Amino acid sequence: MKIASWNVNSLNVRQPHLEEWLKMRQPDVVCLQETKLEDHKFPDDALLELGYRSAFVGQKTYNGVAILARHKIDDVLTDVPDFADEQRRVIAATVNGVRIINLYVVNGQDVGTDKYEYKLRWLEAVTRWIADEKAKHGKVVVNGDFNIAPDDRDVHDPETWNDSHILTSAAERGALQRLLDLGFHDAFRLKHDDAGVFSWWDYRAAAYRRNLGLRIDLNLVSDALRDVVTDAGIDREPRDWERPSDHAPAWVDLAL
DNA sequence: ATGGTCGGGCGCCGA
């Protein structure tokens, strides 16, 4: 079972990329972020023709998340209980006996801003909710654009991306750690120790050409799935295509 | 790398 996470930065623009990539890699489940589409504009018919069912929740201009799957999609949830939020950043569903959670974590702009405080509050609420999901379902994969790089191996320049910088600050990494402490594992790190494998490169300053990136797109597997992870990685190929998203897909393979 | 680029949608915000 191949499960992927991809921030497409507008599904309207990236639909051809998504379709090409689905044909190439044949993933079983894909979690999309930043679809930026209202629900009535979601291309579910076109995706069904490629063999993918979809569950989605979106809004105009910002955010928007979706789960695509070759299997049936059950028990879809699009709101974090007891956390009122107009921003469409979360969707969860059960596919093939695995609880799939898809997060578009708040970016946070800069340390100390209102958006940063919202990011930390949001992560706290989401972590509480995921604890319940894990207790209920056991086999859980949390996929998403986390907007947090776990450690120094995941940034091109640890001097800049330090404990007081957005995406790497101590409070953000602490919030990610509290999620991991529920009994989750960064699938990529179960299989690979290397530094310099990134999933996001800023559009500005030719960052991709110079590989000035961060690994902020993650697949976290629950304890119950740890031993069935066969591999994980980042597929850089779509980042080389014309008019790419600034993110590349992060994937995990499970022997299920 | 305090922004040199994108996307959305028409002036400028968000990433």
C-alpha cells in the first residue's frame, strides 16, 4: 500500500501534474494540500476516470485538503472536534483498514506573530484529536505539509534554520515531538539517515536549482504500522516539470 | 536568504 502526501499549491493549476503522477506511480492513497478549490469545483469525475475516489473539503483562494484512494473511502471527517476553524486544513478517512489523516499545518509566517500563535494552538488541538483517532483506529498514518522540519538533517542550512526561525523553531519542533510521542514514527527516518533530502524549495532565488530546501512534508505511521513500513521517500520528479508546485510528493510503502 | 517567485484574482495577501 503506497500512501503519499503532496502540497499541490492550487489543484486548478496542478491537475495535469497530479494526473500524470498518479499514472506514473499508481499510489493507493494520496493526501493533497492547498487545493484552493471550493467543493463544487473539485475534479472528482476526472479523478474517478483514473481509478481514484476522492474526499475533499476546500475553500476559495486558500487551504483546501483532499484524500484520493483506489479503495473505498469511509468515515470522512473534516473538522477537529472542539476546535472551531474556518480554515479547511484537515481531512481524515478510513481506507483499506487504515485511518488516513491529512494535515495542512499552519505556516506561521514568522516566530512571534499572530499566525505563529495560531499555528501552535492549532497543533495542540490537532494532537489531542489525533490521540483519540489513534485510540479508536490503531493503524493510523498522518500525512501532510507539516510546515516543520524535524531536525538539522532536514534543512539545507541549520545556521539559518535554527531554533528561533519559522519552520524550525523550538516550539514548533516541540509540538511535532508531542505528536510523535503519542506513538508515531516519521516513516522516512525509519529507513533513511541521510541529510539533504528535501520536499519543499522556495520559488524564489532559484532555491530548487541550488537545492536550498527543507523536508517539511511527512508521513507518520503509528506503532501498529511501524513493522510493515518497507520504504519511504520524496519523489522529486514532478518538481522538475514545467510550472511545478513548490513541494514534491512524500510517500511511504506499507506491506499491507 | 526579511525575499529575487508563485497563485489567486485584480490590489495585494499568503506562502
